[in-house]
Amino acid sequence: DGGITQSPKYLFRKEGQNVTLSCEQNLNHDAMYWYRQDPGQGLRLIYYSQIVNDFQKGDIAEGYSVSREKKESFPLTVTSAQKNPTAFYLCASSTDRSQPQHFGDGTRLSIL
Amino acid sequence: GENVEQHPSTLSVQEGDSAVIKCTYSDSASNYFPWYKQELGKRPQLIIDIRSNVGEKKDQRIAVTLNKTAKHFSLHITETQPEDSAVYFCAAKRTGGFKTIFGAGTRLFVKA
């Protein structure tokens, strides 16, 4: 389903640089999520937002920041404080937190 | 803390055979159990889910069973086809909670 768009598909980060991953949804969903996926591991929650201007830390929030200024947008910034940022990042959304999540196609972040 | 264990990590079957993936969860308050299929380089897609008020759910060749007492749930795929080859993730969640706990995934190979 094309309702969740993540960009870019591939991203490279230099030492000491902050990078921002985009996530946009046109599903009119209230809840949005960011996950990190490493090889051989399940998805781990970075941040969660239930509504505009509200977000909560997940299990691995250190070195990441988010904003939720619009319902349809939930960008993730990987800061220079995140020492091991190489991973596949997935954005998801759901009608509310009790409903199934739908995922975007992901952004693969690598270190230069 | 909360976790979901998933077995096996890799499963290889012959086309037409059945495949079974098993998960165990630790949070006894979990009452929603989705299964996701992720093809290489693509987004996870919800294939079936079950809530704790039922013990089994079926959708064509896919079925999920839940044993709340033992905190086990399983995915059964019958008459496997090459296009079933993918990584499958189980997950557990409390209704009303925002955190979904994912298993580490099972890579299924269906040999033609």
C-alpha cells in the first residue's frame, strides 16, 4: 500500500553529522512509529507518537529525536550522538494504538 | 523485561509441505498477536493476527493458534509455495499499550 512514504531509500551519514529521515502518511492515522531493524533481530521501537505535538520514547531512543508538527508527518533525526546508526529504519502508522500497524518501505542508513 | 522468542531462525521446506513457526511471549498481559511477512528489501506486511479471546484463526493457507496459558502462539502455512519465501515476524502487544514487541524473525525458504 502506498499510504506511507519514507524517503530517502538510502542515506549515508558522515562522522559528526545529523541526518533526518522523512515519513509521510496519507491514511489519516493518528499514531505513528519509528523502528530500527538490525540483521538477525526483530524491530525495536525508537519513538512513538499518538497525536500531533505528542511523542514518547521507545526502547532505544538515545541518539534520536523526532517531531510531530503535522498529523501526516513524523520525521526522525539521527544525531551524531548515535554511535552505531547503520541500520534499516522503518516508519509505521495505525488508526490508533490499538489497531494493526502499517509500514513504509524503509530507509537504509549507512556510515561513510 | 518484555520479550518474544521466535523459533526457528531459519526454516527450509519443500514446495507443498507445511511450515510452522513458534513464538513465546513473556508479558502475560499481552492480548494481541500479529504476524508480519517481510520480503527482501521490502516493508513488513501484516498477514494475520489474533486476539486473546480466540484460540485459532485461519485465512486460506495461513492459520495462527494461541495458547494463553502457556504463552505460546504459532503460525502454520500449508501447501507452501515459492512466493511464501520471506522473513516472518511474530509480535505481541497489550491492547491499549503503544509498544509492540517483535520476535527476531524466521527466514523461510520454500524450495521448488
